[in-house]
Amino acid sequence: MPNAASSSAVAVWAILRKECRSEWRTRYGLNAAVLFAITSLTAVTFAAGRLPDRADLLAALLWITLLFAALASMSHAFVRETEGRTLLFLRLVASPTEIALGKLLFNVAFLVVVEAITVPLFLVLTGAPPVRWPPFLTVLGLGTLSLAASSTLVGAVIAQTRSRGALFAGVSLPLLLPVLASGVSGTRAQWDGMPVAADARLLAAYAVALVGVSLLLYDHLWED
Amino acid sequence: MIWRIGIFLWIAATMAVALLAAPLVPVLQETTRVLYFHIPSAWITVVALAWSMLNSVLYLWKREPERDHHAAAAAELGLLFCVAATVSGSIWAKSMWGSWWNWDPRETSIFFVLLIYGAYLALRASIEGEEKRARLSAVYSIVAFVAVPPLVFVVPRIYSTLHPDPIINASGKIDMDPMIRWCFFSMLVGFTFLFSWLQSLRVRVFRLERRLAT
């Protein structure tokens, strides 16, 4: 058993490295995502102006920007395989769960990079009040995990349908609304000096449930 | 046929008793009566979506088209009853809270459920090939149901809501006037049979469509 576990850990790691490498060679996914995030951020901050004393608006705008950036870019992990007709090769060397886990880790890393650029820029451009880092990062991290888990699963489903681009956002967004709601509520609480425990618990439960259920389901995604 | 007449008479008789004889809850006044439609609709929503999830699991396990028919039919009906619960709740909110829609946690969470299962139907419509459609829809239906229990049962208890289960149901037990309680449970039973009848109809349509296609 330890052998099987370590060999699938190796496979997951290999998938993750392969994803990072192929992303790094072209960078078109990352470039597009960062560009999209910055342009939507510009649109938002330009339209709303500086809002130093409106924590409620800031929290909503921050999460909407993050959600849109994720939805615009995160389907490509699987769609790329379908379009390049490489999924079959990938499946020869790893089990569906290993592929999905590798892609999930890649999506988390991808989102972290996008957020590392977007979030500081957002805080500067909107003139947001100083954040309390531990609760802020907790809420942001759990939200990122949920975003990545749902995008990975929906991306894998969407890659097999006809209208990939439009459908990905349409199908992901409803699943992510609970994340948006508790993310906004937690971020606002963090600015208002309130406890974020309830929101963080809800986010954590949702993230764990999404990751757990999707890991059980990946074996059924490809069978032909 | 006999079932259909039975369900009709059952619901009609309960409705007559509920509207004419059952007393009113003090705070809610005349709007008490919405509970005979609204709560059974919400209840059937959860039952139907759970049935859809269960049949999706069974489909992935056994690969029988019949399971997929059940899962798809239950998701459609769950959406239908969810709309019924949302609309009746909204009308009630207009008379009690003074606005059709004000993003109370209850309203928010039911709206999320609506969108999630609307996405199920959109996804289902865009997949070609019977086996693939059944398989991917089953995967989505199971993931979608992950969101239902938190939305329906957890969110309204964490965030403060004006929804009146604290008024009717202050002690956490079913704490109603006996007459209201009888009508209410009778409606629950009636709606459950109504759902199972509609479900059997929809499954039959799916079966016929499949036979036509092959």
C-alpha cells in the first residue's frame, strides 16, 4: 500500500510539473488571466473610484474581480488537453484521479499567482483600509481552494461538451455562488473588525466537500 | 388513473380544511395559509434533488439508462418545485416584509439552488451522445447536491434571517397548533404523492423518447 500511495504521489507530482512546464513554455493561459484580471480590476476601480470607507463594497468588488479572473481562465487545464488531443496519452500514464489531482494543484498555484498580482493592486487602487492579514488570508485561501476544486471538476466535464467557453462560466458560477457569498461576508467582517470564524468554517466545509466528492467522481469522467 | 384522482381529492380536501377551518398563527395572521403550499414545495425540492443525486450515484454504479431518466426527471421537478417555493415565498415576503425580494439568507440560498440546477439542465442539453450525457450529468448532479444541504439547512441558521421558522417553530420541535399541524402534514403527504406521480410521468416520457431514438 505505501508503494501504491507513493507511486501515485509521484504521478501527481509529475502531472503538476508537466502542467507548470507547459504553461511556462507558452504562458498564454497565465498572460491572458493576468491581463483579464488587471483589465477587469481597472474597469471596477475606474467605475467605482476610491472607496476607503466602504468595506462592504470593497469586499464585493474584490471577490467579483477574483471570480471573473478565475472563470475567464481556469477551464484551459482540461480544454487544452482536448484541443491538443493529448488527453489519451495522459491517461495512459496516470489514473484519472491522479490527473485530476495534479491539475487541481496546478489550478491552485495558478490562482495564487493571479491573486498575488491582483489583490495588492486592488488594495492600492481602491485605497482600501489596512487588512488584518491572518483572517484575510484564511478567507482568501479557502476561497481559492474552493474556486480551484470546482473549476477543475467543471473544466473536466466541460472539455467533453460542445460549447466549452460559454458553458464553463455558466455552469461554474452557480456552484461558486456559496463561495462568493461567504467570501464576501468574511472579507467584510475582517475589515469591520468582526470575527470571521463562521464564514471561514463554511468556506472550509464547502472546499473539503467539493474536493472530496470530486476525487470520488473523477474515475467516472472518461470511459470510452 | 385512480392514483391521480386520489391525489387530487386528497390535496383538495386538505386545502379546504386548511383554508376554512384551521386557525391562524398570531404574528403571521392571514399569511399563515401560505405554509400549506410553500413548505411542502420546499420539502419536495429537497426530496427531488436528493432523489436525483441518489439515482446519479446508482447510474455511475450500474450504468442503467433507467437511473439516468430518474435522475434527470427528478432534477427537472426539483427545479419546478423550487420555483414554486421561491414564488410563493416572494409573494409572502411582499405582504409580510413589504418587498418582493430583499436578499434575506433564505431567499439567497434558494436562489442559488435554482441557479445550480438551472446549470444542470444547460449542461445536460449541451452534451452529445446518450451514454456521455448520462455520465457527465450524473457527475454534475452529485457535485451540485453537495451545495444543497449547506444552502438549505446551514446558511439560514448561521446568518440572521427574518424567515419565520423561529416564530412558528420557536423550540426547535414542531410546535404548531394541532389543526395546523394535521393540515400541514397532510399537505406534505399529498405533495409527496404528487411528486411521485409527476416523476413517473416524466420518466415514462424519457423512456419513450429513448425508444423513438433507437
